Amino acid sequence: MTAVKSIAVLTSGGDSQGMNAAVRAVVRSALYHGLEVYGVQRGYQGLLNNDLRPMDLRSVGDIIQRGGTILQTARCKEFLTPEGQQRAAEILRERGIDGLVVIGGDGSYQGANKLSKLGIKTMGLPGTIDNDIACTDTTIGFDTAVSIVVDAINKIRDTMSSHERASVVEVMGRHCGDIALYAGLASGAETILVPEVPFDLNVVAERMKHNFANGKRHSIIVVAEGAAKGEEVANKITELSGIEARVTVLGHIQRGGTPTAADRILASRLGDFAVRQLIEGNSGKACGVVKGELVTTDIDTVVNTKKPFDMDMYNLALRLSQ
């Protein structure tokens, strides 16, 4: 006998590459274990609209390589209220659904935590390109987003070198600078600006002038959107250094596209793990990977913990950019 006989899965918040792979893993693992499984359309809004559809093997065929989410996602103000949360829990009970897998970021986890406190068996999967979920080393979509940024910087460097200019590349990350950090390190950026570390554009400009005086033909500055606006950084650098700086805002292309193999594998492992945890009777947990091992952490702990910034990696990038 298992602790659940029927589960639902939803994606919420901003989409991330690998969400479809996670949905596929949840559905196929549930079916393998003899469970009924439902897909919730458009996140918590769809849950409140009672828009739950039965899923079978065919429902998740040919999606592991697709970006976005076949279940779609939406913001839902009503679900932020206690009344909305209570109604969502009642709908799940009325439909005879024993467990819910939520794939998303911090806001999605907050919702799963509320439902857990209302007696719904929940499991959270970290689906966000920002890599800002605590108690997991990486999140679904992060590797793909970094790869997209690195590819863009490679192309930008070619033209900046041709014209002997500096380039400011603005990437996503309002509160977490991991995309900027990892992409900047992987692409050999001279400067990485993140919200976690104070910076002085006067220092950045002086380094750039020194590098150009010593024969460099280009300079790449990667800035997380939460640290500064790319346009403002480019204008100030040009003013301080006399070197023309052009800005590129990558925007939502960082969320789109085919997920990398790493994200597909991560999503598959976590989706299957979440189902097995529900079958074993666990609930109110966030699934993650720490040092390569699958782990669960109380979701209440995760939503109340800020993920630490990796200063060792930041300092490595700084040393190698000299």
C-alpha cells in the first residue's frame, strides 16, 4: 500500500528550461507506480479554476527536449489570500487527489508551503533559472540559462574586438547574481557585477583603461539586473574611461530554448524522486541535489532561508580576469 493513490503536478511562476522534463518524470514515475496523475493548467490560477486534466504516457511524449512548460504558468493574486489557499486545498480534496508536486521558484514554494500547512501532501521541485533556491546546489533551468548567456557573450566579443569597444551584458538576476557569476567566469568576462557584492564603477573604468593601454582590444562587463541597469553602467563607463561601451540586454531569451542535457537529467531525477517521496508518506518537502545526492528539506525551512552567494567562485573569477 502506498501513502497516495492520485497526485497532481503544476508549474508556477517564471518558466525555466527543463520544466517539461520534470513534468514528464513526475507523470511517468507516477504511472509506473500505479498512481493516477493529473496536470494542473496555468499553475495556482488553474488549480483555483479546477482546471485539472488526467495525464497518461502520451500526454508527456516528445516534451523532454522542449523549453517552456506544456502545463503553462500564470500569476494568481487570489491564491495569495488565505481564502484562495483554502479553496485550492478543498478542490484537491474534492477531486480525490492525495498529493501535489509543485515545480517553480520561491513564490511557487511559498504556495506549496501554505497548502502543506492546510493538510495537502506536497513536494516542491526547484524550477528557476536564477538558482536562488536554498538547500539545493542547482535549480532546473540554471545550466541552460548560463549556457545561453555564454553563447551570446562569445558572439558579442567577436564584434567588440573588431571595433575595440567595451560591452556591457545585462542578464537576469534581481536578487541573485549566479547567472552573471557563472556566465562571467565561463566566458572570461573582465568584470562581473552582482547584487551581493558592492562595486565602484570608477575602479571598473580604471581597470578597463589600463587593460586597453596594455593591448587589449575588448572588455566584457556582465551585470545582473539586480545590481545595476546595463544602460546606466555603459554610459558611466564611457564617461569615465573614454572607451565606447555598448549594452546588450539579453532578457527573456535566457528562459527559452532547448534545455541542456544537465537540466534534463536533473529534472528527471528530481521528478521521479518527488513521486517516490510522496509514495513513502513524506510531505511538505522541497527536493534538491547536494553534492550530487538527492535530498529533501522541509519546505518551510527552504522558503525562510536565503541561499548563500559563492564568494570563493566570485574571487576566482576576479583573480582570473586580471
